[in-house]
Amino acid sequence: MHTNKRFIKSVVEAAAQADVEMPWARGKRRAAFVAKRAEAQKTSRKTG
């Protein structure tokens, strides 16, 4: 089976350049989401 080295190389380079932040990534955004969810659970327990 013949592999296209140039194609594979370009795909690897493109993947290395991609720096899109995923929603499940650890960081400030996720910490804020977890804190917000915890606060919502606290208030729902007090009212219900």
C-alpha cells in the first residue's frame, strides 16, 4: 500500500497549528462554569 508522505506531512502540520479551545478543556472558563453550577445546586437545595 502506497502512503502519500507529503499529504500526511501537511495534515500533521495543520493539526499542530490548530489551537481551538475545546469546551471541556481545563482552564478559567471551565472553573467558572463549575463554580456557577455548584452555586446553582446550593440555591436549589435551600429552596427545595
